[in-house]
Amino acid sequence: MKKEPVKVKEVPAQARIKDFSEVILGYSESEALQEAGRCLQCKNPTCISGCPVGIDIKRFIYHITQKDYKNAYLTIREKNNFPSICGRVCPAEYQCRKACVLTKKGSPYASEQAIWINFLERFAGDYGMNNNIPLPAEKQESFSKASVAVVGSGPAGLCCAGELGRLGAKVTIFESLHKTGGVLRYGIPPFRLPRSILDNEIESLQKSGVEIKANVIVGKTKLLKELQDEYSSVFLGLGAGVPGFLKIPGENLCNIYSANEFLTRVNLMSAYKFPEFHTPVSIGRHMIVIGGGNTAMDAARCALRLQVGRGFKPDTSILYRRTEAEMPARRLEIEHAKEEGINFQLLIQPVAFIGDENGFVKKLKCLKCQLAEPDASGRRRPVAIEGSEFEIDCDVAIIAVGLEANQVLTRATPEIKTDKYKDVIVDQQTMETSVKGVFAGGDIVGGEGTVIEAMGMAKKASVSIADYLKNK
Ligand code: FAD
Ligand code: SF4
């Protein structure tokens, strides 16, 4: 008899929009056992090819079926440093679950029947974290005098630091913000990734000997050259933190935010905990988020929660130029946003913001669109329909239309070669930049822009850095 997928428990939409607590509650032990029991333990496990870091999914699921959670955790840790994080944020529907043999052939994303690998990973990851399962010791005498500077404390920097620290190198992370975690802290809201999980991972890195120096902007308050002089090698995990804009009239009116600024105020600077925290953030009666990616979903879901917290009638819309099928956001986030009451206004292109007499945004002028043939991204291109102009009420707008590399460090260090997108160019095999002994990984070198991919690149760089240190 066909076994049905085990649905993960979630806080109901009307309850969860009242606060920023975690929405997905994860599997209990019996649920994890039941879901793991659905895995076919395929002779040719296609799921592994869908994981950007090649976790032995079949093996870790097998350990769960045997109630051997310790080895399930250790199997994942062979390839992935932060399973509790990835089990919560990985776009599994486009990765391992899509590649699972139980996904229908030709499906654009995972079928409902595909094994819920991400929730099983989260279960094993939380087990390892809650039980302080130690990793096999790897300290090597040859690294005891080596020192590595890691710039940036997002998933790439944290992963690289963890790997080299485990080998015995002295690792120092330099972070420009006052808190560590990169997008995991300032971008992804706590209702998707509770801060206790992130804090726990960072604390265990620190306990293992990794030093963290916050409030240091490399390229400004400290130069790369100084790091090269003080450390045996450097890793750059700078991310892509510069927001894109629409470049339309009225975009600099008051109450128009980039999604990065809005999310940073809400998440990193705890505006959602007002009045405990006094970070100002404008909460409107008609909040509009422009974009269709994860950033747009996160911004909209935060905006709606803030409206509810303020006692306003929830009225947050996502405006997107294409249809839902072309949205790059995770399917799960789209579903959650819809359940929570976010209004999806599709095939709409903003053309101008209109302000009131005090310079605050009050309306958004838009055009309706239709889809034409696919563009360079492979997605069908939106074309504005002539004469279809209309206006919508909008007293706070959040622009979530893409992110670019932050050039503070590369502008100050032209020896680090960049490409036309300002991303750092690396040797794809070693992740070494154009400067010997300086390596890079994560969003700063381009790619899919996912947490797991950033960590995969950092892991690859850490292997090259270890080789470099041995031969130095
Ligand atoms: P980042 O996480 O950007 O970290 C870079 C760090 O470097 C930052 O802390 C920055 O302050 C620091 N830094 C930069 N320049 C300097 C300097 N000169 N000196 C010192 N420090 C510096 N991916 C998923 O897989 N799943 C998701 O659900 C998901 N949701 C997302 C939601 C949002 C809102 C955003 C913005 C992205 C999301 N992503 C998601 C993408 C994912 O978060 C990124 O791909 C990932 O964080 C990249 O990691 P990174 O370490 O390269 O960079
Ligand atoms: Fe097979 Fe899917 Fe199990 Fe992987 S997760 S072993 S593809 S059934």
C-alpha cells in the first residue's frame, strides 16, 4: 500500500501572523520515523544529485529508520556544517526533493509524494545540536601555527571558519555589522529561522576556538593588505548585500525602502520587538512589496505581521511583473505568504511612485503586463500593455528586485579581479582569487544564491586553503 507523506505541523495562519515565532514546527520522533520509512532506499538514489553539497541522503535517512539519530547527524555533517539551518531554509523543492525518484518526471519542482528530505535533515540536525554530538577530531599538528582571516560571517564565512578551525588553524572572522550571521540574521526572519538556532551554531564555533571581530569593515576600517600581513591566508565571504532599485520616478519619496533596509531594521535591529527595541520602521495601512523572490516573500510576511501588531487591518500586497509560475521564491514561502493573507498582484509593472504634499509616498502608478517569449533567464518576458495604466494606494513600499555585490573591499583592493557584475573572479577548482593566498566563496562569487551553495563553495575553498597552508 502506498504510504502517504507525513505532513509537517505548522502554526495556523491566523495565529502565526500575530508574532514572529517559528511557523514550521518540525517532525516529532514518530513522524520522522514514519516519513523516513517511506524512503525506498533506492539502488540509484537520484536525490543525492539534487543536493549542491552531495549529502548521502539515502544513508542518513537509513540511520533515522534505525533510530540511530547520532549517525544520521554525522552523515549529514560529512558534507553540511549547519543541518539545522539548511533543514529550515534550503529550497529543497528545487533541489534534493525535486531529484527524488518519487517526484513525477518533468515536474518543475518536487511532487508532494517526494520524501520530505529537508524536514528529516532538520530533525537529525536538531538532534545533533540539542545533544551536543561531537564530530570526529581532525586537528592536525601541521596547522597549529597557521592563521586564517575570514571576511564576512554569513553562511560562507561561518562554514569556512568551522572547517579550518577543525583542522587546528587559528581562525578570526571579521564582520562589518555588529552581529554575525549575514543574511541568516539580517534577512531571513525569525519565523523561518529562529535566532536560537543561529546563535547556537555560532556559539559552538566560538567554543571550538574561532574568534569573531564584529564592526570591522575590511576595505575601510582594516585593509586586506593588513590581513595578508597578519594571517597566513584570507577567505572572502562578502555576500551580495547591495540592493537593486526600480529606477522609476518618485523612488526616493519617504516610506520607500529597499527590502534589505526594511528587513535589517525588522530582523537585525529587532524593530518587530517594539517597544522593547526602539528601531524605527514605518508601518503603513497599504503596504506594497515589489518582487517575486525569497526576499519579497520575507519582506511581505514581516510587513503583514507588523500591521497586525499595530492593530491595522492586514493589507500587504506583492506586485510582480510575471505570473506565480515564474516567481523565483521557494514554493513553500509562496504558499505560506498566500495562507497568511498576502495579496498577490501579478502581471503588473510599477511605473512611478506618487507622493503627497509632504514628500511621503501615497500611490503607485502601474501598467498591466502580458507574457511574451522567454528572455535570457529562461523565464517568459513581461511586456507592458499600452493604455493599461492604473493606480493603487500605497503608503509604504518595499523594493525587492535583486541584490548585487558590495564593492567596499574590491574597490579598495583592485588587485582582486571582478567580473562585469562586480562579483569576485575565482579559479572554479580552488576558489582562489587573482591574489595568491586569498580565496573567496558564497554570493560574492555569483551562483544560485542559496545558503547551501554558499557553504559548498566555502567548504571547497577551505580544502584549497588547507593545501595552501601545508605548502606555504
Ligand atoms: P551573506 O549571507 O550576505 O554574508 C556576507 C557577510 O559579509 C555579511 O554579514 C556582511 O555584513 C559581511 N561583509 C560584507 N562586506 C564586508 C566587509 N568589507 N568587511 C567585513 N564584513 C563584510 N537562501 C536559501 O538557501 N534559502 C532561503 O530561504 C533564502 N532566503 C533568503 C532571504 C533573503 C531576504 C535574502 C536576502 C537571501 C535569501 N537567501 C536564501 C540567499 C542566501 O541567504 C544567500 O545566498 C547566503 O546568505 C549567501 O551567503 P554568504 O555568506 O555568501 O553572504
Ligand atoms: Fe530514493 Fe527519494 Fe529515498 Fe533518495 S530520498 S533514496 S531518491 S526514495
